[in-house]
Amino acid sequence: MFYSVESGMLALAGLSVAWPWIVLSAVAAFAGGMWVSSRLARRRPRQDDLDATIAGRIDHEFRTPLSVIIGSAELLCDDTGGGLDDERRRLVEAIQRAARRLHRVVEDLTLVGQLQTGGFAPKREPVSLAQVADEVAEWNRVDAATKGVGLTVEVRDPAWIRGDPARLRQMVDNLVTNAVKFTPPGGSVSIVVRRDPGGSLEVEVTDTGVGIRPEDRHRIFRRFERGSHAVANHVPGPGVGLSVVEAVASAHGGRVRVDSSPAGSRFVVQLPAAAVENQVDEVHP
């Protein structure tokens, strides 16, 4: 199979041979993942059991090749021996972005499968939402800049809680990715982390995008549902991102609020004060 790449091909001495195969592997994985996710997005609610099975298969079949593609691309980009010219480096960086995007889709579909089979059990360990916001912003910064969208982070509190670091990153990343997708060039996306007067923690993602149509608001958190703007403008995605946001927030005892208008949208994830863990020794720079 295309992902059984020999480690020797990844040696820096063999860059000129390895990189075309990595390009082909990345294209094949990305195209396959997008096809499967689009098929899932068109399924009806009565097929939830089948969806869970398919999501499980996607996790099994795509995780290993994606790890190889991402790791190989990182190794190529880290080469300091001059093995890549500027054009090839841009290609490898594009592979990295595309593979990470597909990896996010796989993570979302994996969680959907766990939710539908009752297998979702988030970890509980100290997590700083301020750090989560910074990491997610870095993941999305290149895509935002390429599109001409400003991306900022404002941290008003280190925001320590006990929770699942990977799932909290996934939750915030879905909000930011959506915001960037639906914000036109020249617009902006902001992430704010704060503590409200009652002691609860909030992560707010605001954009100046197209907004959510009133007829879509009652269903945006449903699995495999896509809004009118996404369908009309052929925006890629399986339609599970906001359902993942709601599920992760709920699993941490929180909730999601949304306000939207033609001038943009604002999503706020609120986590209850009972979930907060004080970490006074950690201060966000």
C-alpha cells in the first residue's frame, strides 16, 4: 500500500527520490479522505450505526498513512543540507497543511464514531485553555494569512481546567477553522480566553464572516449537517465540526452559545467553575 514507506527513503541523502512519492501519497490520502467525508455528510440520520462503523474504519485506515505523510514532510522541511529548492519546499509545506487538515477530519469522524457507540471517555488532567488557544492559532495561522484573514489571540486568564487536552484542542480548532473558512479576504478572526464574573471559563471565537442563516441555526450542531452557505459555496468538510464542539464542551460540563448576523458569528464555549483548577504558577506571556 502507498503508506508502507521504507525508512531509508526518508534519509536526507535520498530526498530527491523520496519527495515525489510523498507528494503522490499525500494527494491520494487527501482525495480519498475528502471523498469519504463528503459521502458521510450526505447520509441520513437513520444510518447512524453505519456511520459509526465507517468512522471507525476511517480511523483505522487513514491514521497510519497520515502519520507517515506528516512525519515525512516534517523531516523534509527540516532538512538543512540544501536538498530542497524553494519550489519543492513550498510543495512539501502544502502537503503538510493538507495532511494536517485531513488528520483533523479523521479525528472528528473518530470522535463521532465514539459518541454514537458510547465509547467517548475524555481524559482528566490539568490543561491551560490559554495554551490551547495559542496552539490552535498557530495551526491556523498560515491558512488564515494565505486567505488574507487576520487571526488574533487575546488571553485574559491562564484558564486552567481539568480536561482532555487533545479534545479541547480539537474543540477550539473546529471553531477557528470554521471561522477562517467562512470569513472573506480582508476579514478577521479572534480568539479570546477569559474568566467571567461568576468564575466560569470562556473561550470565544468571533469572525467577520458570512454569518449563519436563521433557517440553519436550529441544525448547525447536528452531525453530518451542513449550512446553506457551505453547500452553496462548495466549502469542503463532512459537517461534523460543530457537533464535535458541542460534544466536547458537554463532556467537560460546559455549553456552547452562538450569536450570528450577516456581519459575522460569535461562538462562546463556557466551562463551569467547578471544572476550574487553579495553577497560579503558570502565567501566560
